[in-house]
Amino acid sequence: MKALILNSGIGSRMGVLTSEHPKCMTEISSKETILSRQLRQLSEVGIREAVITTGMFDSVLISYCQSLDLPIHITFVKNPLYKETNYIYSIYCAREYLKDEDILLLHGDLVFENQVIDILIKNSQSCMIVSSTQMLPEKDFKAVIKNAHIAQIGTEFFDDVMAAQPMYMLKKDEWNKWISKITEFCEHGKAKCYAENAFNEISDKCKLYPLDIRNLFCSEVDDSDDLAIVRKRLKDIESKIVYMCFSADMLHSGHMAIIQKASRLGKLMIGVLSDEAVVTYKRFPLLPYDERKALFENINGVYRVVEQRTLSYKENLEKYRPAYVVHGDDWKEGFQKPVRDEVISLLASYGGILVEYPYSGEQRYQELENRARSDLSLPDIRRARLKKTIALKGTISAIEAHSGITGLIAEKTVVYQNGQSRQFDAMWISSLCDSTAKGKPDIELVDMTSRFRTIDDIMEVTTKPIIFDGDTGGMTEHFVYTVKTLERMGVSMVIIEDKTGLKKNSLFGTDEIQTQDSIENFSAKIAAGKRAQKTQDFMICARIESLILERGMEDALKRAFAFVKAGADAIMIHSRKKEPDEIFEFVAKFRGKNKSTLLIVVPTSFNSVTEEEFKERGVNIVIYANQLTRTGFPAMQNAAKIILENHRAKECDDLCMSIKDIITLIPVES
């Protein structure tokens, strides 16, 4: 596309302001003239060639354009008869440079906000700028609209019209028709009229559509009064707040492109999602909030950076009331649609506007995201994330995984409610579920080497932190080795229970003979494990069985404080009662003396309590210890029965997840 800017007029109504240079060089702000603004705007939308017609002061104009040093090649065409003719003749003089091109045509005294040229360029049809909200001017252009296209353009029309501005985007077929008629007019001596007079004679063949910009600003500067109005409007436009939200901890060219577009609408304010919001919405951020904030603060065109604490924009929109919110168009469907709907509603309440640009889903950007996820799966980074996530959120949730595919379910399952997302923060590698998956009893029959292979299988395809069920920890010497291995693999925490002898599942309680270890022996095991670890990120949790074995609250608390003194980073308190009362009592009494040590619960029996209730009471980790196993195996058993009963698989199909959906869970290395 090539631009044609008409600057051959004398500009006599501007008085002394145009005594030494053409009107287009009139200053409209401390930084810009009418022409420098137009050329900057053209370059920002990708136009690299322009034809400028000149008249009086042509040498001044040419020197000025060259001094601007903009990335546009300009061809200057002088209208030698600029005093005796109108701009139709200037177009005629430039015709050889304008053949078979898409043309953006505008008068050299037009001032418009950036969004006007943005929407004009994107239009797929030849069009002219009009406004359905602007009062009809007495002496300026109006466009007569018939059958959804422009039938006539002129100052004399008042029926079926809209206010219009001499700014056009013309596809080459329509432009060729119009310029042919312009040529005919000029070669027959009709050079003192508007170029639009030529258009009016062929409007049935040259299809031109109205582009309604409504309240967006676009105005000619004809005299000093117009200039004063334009200067004030530009100041108002440039003071408008434009709001965008980012979670990004890595910036690529797609981000920079949309930031550049947004900054052209006004003063760009960027909301950076808090670390907690990012963890909930997407993945653990590679960079913390302060560093991500600093990234945006150092981008040219960004006016201010603020924190956005949730995925919802509501708090910041109500606080800052931006004139525009800018976003990619990828949130019209899917989980972010409620967020978008809320933004539209909030903007409508005070007259704000949502501006959406095409989302850039290029493969190279996805490769960057994949690389970030790969980094998160590295042992040192993964190991550290559990502590960091708890520090961010206060309370996190973990769900059991016993294979690569269940790990992917734990990793990728997300639900969206009212514009917010929820997902599991970590994975629990349970000895019960690991043994069950292998068809063996949960009596520590599956050795550690085999269980480490399960961890490998899960780690290979996931990124989230892992909490490992270490049963009793075994002999102290063995536990030391286990700690070293788990830490090296990238596991974040091992939980060991204060029992001895052959393992029996805790939920059997006193129905099976179970021996609780002494405080001294178990404390020594914890201390040995802490001495063995190499980093501050790895954690050892002591699981207390006193309530399970009905030894009483005082015994549970005594053990908890002793184990913390021995070095335990966390305490898991367990119960097989359906009511949470004794769990709540333990938490309250423990928190009465210890505010910082992590508390963990496994609400298998007392499953009516929500995570929010646990958080309010001071619990840090909620583990869903066996739900995938307990739902998965019955479903498989039911499918097997249905096939046997019906002698075929058809009746089973409705119960089955499609192979395609399963495959989408599994990552493919590119």
C-alpha cells in the first residue's frame, strides 16, 4: 500500500501561521507538526512509500520531511498550478506514481488519533472515514449513504448523509477507476473542483463503503480555531489510560508488537499478574513478580506498571478506569471468556472501550513456552518450587499420581470458575497407589528402586513439584540414602510416618496391630535425614499416627513439637474419623505455639472440609492421596464387565475417553 498526502494548498485561512511554510508543518504539540504526526502514524502501520504533492514552499517542505528521518520513501510531486487549481489537479500530476496500487489517500491538514488509521488499514474494502455521532458540518464534506455504500461526497448534501473526512483506503481496482475519471476531468479543464466530484459520476461503478469511526477523533485544521481544538483534543487523547495485563516472564516479538500497538492509543499502563495469580492460572513463573515488573518498566512506551492480583481485571479497572483495555482476540472463547465478559461490562459502565488484536500463535512462540516448561522440570528448579508455591499461596493442594499418565492428569487438569482457574500445585507419590498399580499389597513390598522408577516416569513428562510417601523411612541408614536420592532426583518433600515394623495402612487403625516408633528413635531418623540433604529446598515431613492409633491429642502434640525440634520441616496429622474435629483441634493447638512449621492433612475420611477452611485454620498442604486410583480401577473393572456381558465393546464406548483426547495429554517433543 502507498500513501498519497495532498499538501499543495496555500492555507490562507491560517494567517501568519502559514506565512513561511505550508499548513501541514503547523505545530500541533511541542513534539509534532501535522505532517510529522501523519508520517509517523503511516510508518507505524507499516506503510513504507508515500507520495506528497506540494505547492507553495515546496523546498521548505521537502527539506523538512528529509529531516524527520522516518522509514518512509517519499516522492514529492509539485502542482505547478497550485494557485489556480484544486487538489484534483495535484492528484492528476502525481498519477504516474499511483497506478495499480492500493492507496491510502488523505489531506495534509488532517489530524486523527491512531486508532482511526489502525481500523482503516485493516478494512478489506475501499472505504472513507465517516462518523455517525458527529454533528453535520455546514461547509465540510458529507457522504451520502445508499444501499450501505457511498453514493456521493460533497459539502452541499444534507439528506441520508454522515459527516465525512477526506481520508480513504482505496483498493487498486476502485482507485484505478477513480483516477481515470480524475484524469478525464483535468484533461477537459475541470481542475478547480474537488476530486470527489469525479467520484460522484462513477460511484455506481467505484464501490466505496463508509467506515464509521463514531467518537474517534479525526478533523481538518482549516484555521486557528480548528488548531486550538485539535491541540486540546490531542492532549486529552494522549492522556487517556490504556490498560493491558501480562503474566509473561519472557518477552518475545509478539508481545512487543501488541505493546507497540497499545501504546499508540494513549498512556500505556501494564498490569503484571502477581506470582500467586500466575501459579493459579498458568505455570510457575520463571521470574518473580518484581523482576517481571522491571521487564515492562524498561520498555519504551510503557507509562506505568502495576500489580494485578487476580486473573479478573475488576479491581484495577475500578481503580484506574482506563479508556481502553487491550488484549489479543484469543479470549473470545474458552476459559477466559468470563474474564472478557466482565471486562466488557465494566468498561461499558463508564464508557471505556475494549480493543482486540489478532493473537499471535506462531510455532516459535510455543517453542519458547515449551522451553520454559522444560526448565521447570529440571531437578533443582522443580525441587525448589514447593516451598516457593506455599510461600505464595499459603495453602496448596496435591493429588496422587502413580504413573506417567496419572502424572499428566495431575499436571494438566484445570477448572475455570467465574474467570478464575484452579489446578493442583503438586503431586503425591503414594506407596499405596504405587503398590496397587503394580498389583501388590501395601506392605513396603515394592522396593525403593522400583518406586524411584515411578518417580522417573512421572518426572519425565511433568513439571510440578513432587511429594513422596516414604512410609516409615525404613532403617535410619536406609532413610539417609533415600533422602540423598530423592533430593538428587528433584523431589521436594518426603513424608515418613512414626511407625515401625511391617507397614499396615493407617486407615486400619487399631483393627490391625501397629507399632508406633518412640519419639527418640523417630527424632534421630529425622535428624539423620536432615544432615544428609545438600540443599535448603528439600523438606522432610513427620507424619504422626497418634490419632489414628487412638493415643490421644496430647501424645500427637508432644510428638509434633519433638519432631520439629529434631529438624522436621513439616508435620502431617492424620485421622480416620469422618468428622474433622480432632484435626481442627490439633491444628489450633499446634498453631498456638508454632506459627511457621508447615502443616499437612490428607482428608480421605474427613472429606467434607474445603481447602479454604483448611487455609483459614493454618493448614499449608492438602493431599488428595488416592482418588485417581480409587476412581480409575473401578472404571476399568466396569468396562471389562460390560465387554464380557455384551460379547463386544460397543456398549462400553460411552464410558471411554477418546484416544485423541488421551493423546493430547501426552507431550510430543518438537
